[in-house]
Amino acid sequence: MITKGTRRVKTSKFAGAGAAAVGAATAAAVLLLGSTAASAEPVVDSSAYVFRTDGLLSISPSPYAESRDGDHDRQSVADVTALPLHGKPGIGLSALVAEAEGHRAEATVAKVNLLDVLKAETFRTWCDGADGGSAGVDLVNASILGTPVKAPAEEQRFDVSPLLQVTLNQQDRDDDSITVTGFTLTLLPNRDDPKRPLNKEEQEVAPDLVGLVTGQLPDLQKTPLRTVDDLLRALSPKGDLLKITVGSATCALEEEKEHEAEPVVKKHEPEPGEAPRPEVVQKSLPVTG
């Protein structure tokens, strides 16, 4: 998991068993050093990951790159497939690359097909901590539910259904960092009241949703889907929701450099008795001849 604005310093600890194995004088020295010495962990300037899922399907951020003290880091994965449905992947991504260096980071992926909700030839999520920080997404031939979309300048949400929430280019900023999340699909975003009856529209899409996630349409005679709780149990025995993220980048903001004042050049003043320096004087002279 990415920690926004990560700037950490940890104090090293010595194991008591190691101190007990040496002589009294050496042990005292080790304990003394252990109480005062500290090792600074490298500063995380930026980080990025391409894909992750939470809930009924859990996949850790992959691939994940992290820049420590400005060093370059690049991680890649050839492809990711998950939720196979009738021989076809419910989730398919190719050429996943996460890259971070200094105060910049980006996550790129090609041939995206996310449950037929998001499709794109390429999807890039990026951030830059310079000049106050900036972030965004870049899309090539992308569509959401079959409708072509272009990269929005600000966060954009799509009304898919009461059971599904889609967000594009979500940005979060604090005093130290900026984080951009490229694409998020959340299943059952509103589950505060599990006993709430499903409305007519929800009842119509619920069986297809169960089939999409589990690979098999539910038997509504044996397991009717009347409430939110019924739908949760049909999707997962634990009743977990599903959240899928494509592209995330976090950049620490660069500290603003103070502009040094330009040196003031003082006009030379002649010392007492010193002849004044000659000055160039423009003057027009009459032409003779």
C-alpha cells in the first residue's frame, strides 16, 4: 500500500540475545550505542503501481515501483488475467510497467479489458511533484461501457448503476504529496444498510452481476435476490465488496527553493585625491573639409 508523503526515520534496535553473548564491557558498549544510534531510512520521493484489487478478489499492488532518495526504480509484469468467464478473462491487462524516479512517477498498461466496463489500448497514470505538483491520466482509444472517453482534466464519475461506481482521474493532495488514482471500479459502493430491499433496476442487473463475478448465473428460485444482503452472499460467502484499481501514482512535493538575491554592484566612488574615471560622452562634431 502506498503511503502518501512518506518521509520516515526509524530507530534501529539491538536484540537482547546478542548483548548477552558478549562480555560485560562489550555488552555495555552495545547497549549504549543501541540507545543513542539511529539509522535513517531512505526517503520515499515517489511510488506507483499498475493494478490491485480488494474485497472478494484480493490482488496486491502489482507491479510496484518506489523511488528512494531520488533513485530510479522500474518494475514490470507481462500480463494479468483474473476472473475467467466462460473461457475468456474477466480482467485482462498487458505490458504493465510502474516507474518512479525523484519526484516523478507513472504507471502504464496496454490492452486493458476490465470486465468489459473499461477498455483501452493504453492507459497511463502519472504525477510530478515539481512546481506545486501536478497529476493526471492519458488514454488511447479508451471506452467505458462502450462509450468513448478522453482523459478528463478533473475527477470524473460515471453513473453505471446503483450497484456499481466508476471513477476516473481521482486526485488527492496534502501538504507533502499528491496522489492520482487512474481508474477505480467499486462494486456495491453503498452497503450501509444490508437489509435494504433492492429496487426494480437493481433486481434486473443483480443476476448478471453475480454471473459476471462468479462465472455462473444464480438460481433465483433457490436463492432469490431481494435485499442487498442477499446479493452480497451470492457474490461472496464473506459478503465482501469488490474494488478494482488500474493505475496509481504518488509524488512527494518538491520543496520550493529560495531565490538568492542578486548581488548589488556598488558604483565606484573615487578616493580623496584620486582622479575620476573617464566617462564616454556622446557628442556631435561639425564635419569640415
